[in-house]
Amino acid sequence: MRIALAQIAATADPAENLDLVADGAKRAAAAGAGLVVFPEATMCAFGHPLGPVAEPLDGPWARRVRAIADDARLTVVAGMFTPATHGRVHNTLLATGGGVETSYDKIHLFDAFGFSESRTVAAGSRPVSITVDDVTVGLATCYDLRFPGLFQRLAGGGARLIVVPASWGAGPGKREQWDLLVRARALDSTAFVAACDQADPTTVGREAGKAPTGIGASAVVGPLGSIQAQLDAEPDLLVADLDLAAVEKARAAVPVLANRRF
């Protein structure tokens, strides 16, 4: 299975970000990928009001992503914001193209390190997987990385790959935590984990600010926790071939899914 991670530096303008999605999908398709993953908050970078940009899944932003996926003939996973109740939004992953049409609302909200995502975002409650090229692919978002139960739930449901769009916050120790958590969740689930972060905005001449706006370091990790490929901080496209037989081998050698008791 060939996948691509499109590490972009999203702006506050959803229309500009659609151009980044179109470019990333085109490059991923040219590289032969069947799935391209964009970061959390692809629709609009954090640090800006989300309510005014949120749109339903049948709105113009999502329709344009569907058209991009169809034109590129692959599956696109990208972070957007959809309306929720009481003036809040959902932090939503749109998965579309290649016979896939669904969404995932982020379950674990980033109320940590002095940031309070739950003030403006409503939590989801339902784990979601998709099927790409006959492979079950689990969906998770950023802060979900700190909760191994979700990853084992997805793997127990058949996921051999779990994709994690993110907009990771910068700060002391945060890069080390990112690397550690992505690798740990692969070990917990004995699945491939493909984590696509926002590029570090300072690499394109913008300030990081106080919001979690990304540090780069998007990575593909194997089912025994080894980093197979990883990007630096700036915008880039990572293309990776996954040997899915490695998942079965890992689960035979380290049967944590079969042995778990909680």
C-alpha cells in the first residue's frame, strides 16, 4: 500500500488552503499513492476564530475537497471544522474519494498545556475507520495520540493502518513527546501509524503564536514502533510504501490485542 502525507502550513483562509489540498493531492497521485493525508485544521489554521469558517459536510469547502479527490483518483483525509451545538464546532476529519465518504469528529479535546479546545469545540464520541484498497484504516486526530485505548479499539476493529492528522503545539519537550507518542501508539496497536502534522509556520515566515500550529516532523511508523520515514519542519510531501504483512507478523510476535484485559 502506498500512502502520502502532505505536510502543509495552513493559513487562516480556507480558499487558500484548498489550493494546498489540490497541489498535495496532485503530487500524491503522481507518486502513485492511493491515500493522501493532510493535517488537522487544514481548512483553517488554529489561532483564528473557527465558528465563522465552519461548514457542514455538504458545504462548499468539503465539496471542493471531494472534487479534488475525484480528480486525483485517490482517497483524501483532511481536517476541517463543522458546526456543532451551542455555538461550538466539531474538529472533523473529512475522508473522501476512492469509494470512501465519511467523517470523524475528534474525541479527545486538547485541554492541556494552557490551551482549552473544549471552549470552542464539541467532542465527538464515535471511533471511525475507512477502507482504502481493501485495507482498514483507522482515523484519529492529534491529542488522540495520548489515549492508547482509541488506537487499540481501532486495531481491534481490523485497522492495520491508523492515520493521525495533527496540528501539534510547539514548546519544551513537545517534539520528543510527538515522536514518542506516535511510536508508542504503533506498538499499542501493532499497526502502522501515519501521523501528518502541520508544518512549522516559522519555516514559511509566519509566527507560531500561542495556538497549536504545528511543528512538522510528520512520520510513518511500523507496527513494532520503528520510524520508517519522517519529514523535517518545513512543508513537504512524504510518500511511503507499507508492507502490510508486517502487521500480521507483529501481531503474532507481540499479541497485545489478544492479551489485553482492559
